[in-house]
Amino acid sequence: MRYNKNVKRHKRAKTKKYRLGVWGILGILAVVALFIALPYIRHGRFATYGTAVPEGYDYFCLDISHYNGDIVWDSLKVAIDPRGYTTRSLFHAKRILPVRWVVVKATEGENMIDNRFQDFWVEAGRIDASRGAYHFFRSSKDPRKQAENYIARVKLRKTDLPPILDVETIHKGCTRKLLNDRVLTWLEIVEKHYGRKPIVYTSDSFARSYLWDDITDNYPLWIARYNDEPPRTSNWKIWQFTDKALVIGAPGYSDLSVIRSNP
């Protein structure tokens, strides 16, 4: 064939081969391992030390829900290292104190029930600690139906803690008056049923911003305040000081509270 100089000849492209070296493979494995481990790191599964414990308190309350996973009930203890931090290391513990109260999430809204409540409730009832059950309040829902939801699920013994109401959110468009009216309705129905005045759990700022004196002055308060200083709401009975405590027997991070006086 006669060569035509106007026609360009195409050179065959050479395919460059890449090979992963040992370091490349190790790098990929490290990234995969990090993604797998990240949730465990975030939730404290691998943590050795938790948060600082307020000084002057010897009585602790642990509150749990299905998010906490499997609990080793007979092992529940608060170990504190020489710096005053919670730890899972018995070797580094300076003080080891019992968990006096275990509070389990029971219900939420008009018909929801925590999917670990029944198991946790039975287990909490057989250990050497007082048990309690709380309801997560939804301001947008009927307070009577919410009270009925709690009453239908929670059977209290004389040795159990009083009913507990967790109120820490307000739905869009809800007025302060409507919120308090509904909370008081729940409290009154539940108190009448059990013959015991319920405990109200809320944050320090929420109590001062939204709740009426009819609630904060007349019901025992369990205040969440993640700070070195006690709640500014003066008449609190229980202070949840952290959601990053390490408790022996509870995987990951836990919500931990101190009790103001001997229960």
C-alpha cells in the first residue's frame, strides 16, 4: 500500500500498570478500620477514662434506655481515679462506689415504649439498687394519653422510685402556657394513680426558661447541667452532671447523676 503522508499514523497507547505495594494495602486497611471503629470511639466503647465527678457526692444514679446496649447488671459500679475522673480500670481506681439508683426509659408520647424496657425493668429489679422508670414527654401530644401510656406499662413496687417525667423539649408553635398546662395534667393524673408525687427531669436552662413555679416548686427536680458547678435551679434533688461517664457494667458512655442526699 502506498503511503499517504497526509494520513496520520496512530501509535498504540501503552497501558500503564499500577500495583499496590505493601504500604498501599496497609493504608486502605487502616482507612476501613477507622470507619468501622469510629462509632465505637464516638460512643466511648474503647474509652478508658470518662468525665470528672463533682466533689462531695457519694450516691450515684444511672439512667439508661435501649441506646445503652447490654448491661452487666451485677457489675454496675462507679470507679473514680486519683484525678477524680470515672474510669473502667479497677487498677487505676482510687474509689469504687455503688450505683444507688437505676432509672430506665419506659415510654414516650402517646403510645411508644422503649424496646428494652421490659428486660431492663426486670433486671433492674433484682440488683441491690433502687429502680425507677421515666416517660419522655411530647408537648405536641395529648397529656392524658401520655399518662395512660406510662400507667399501662409501669407497675411500681413500694421500694421503687416515684414516677419520673422527662420534659426537655417544646414543639414549634407551642406556648409556654400550653406546655405547662399539659405537663401539669400528666403529673396530676400519674400522682393520683400511684399515690406518689412524680420527679420532674429537665435541663437547668429549660426549667428556668419554660417551666412554671407550680412545677419547679412543688415537684422533686432532677436537673441536667453538664458543668463543674451544681444547677442554678436551687431546689434540685438529683443532678445529671454528664453524658460522658464511664460506668463499670455499662458499655460506652453513660448519663450519670449525683443524688443530693442519702436516698
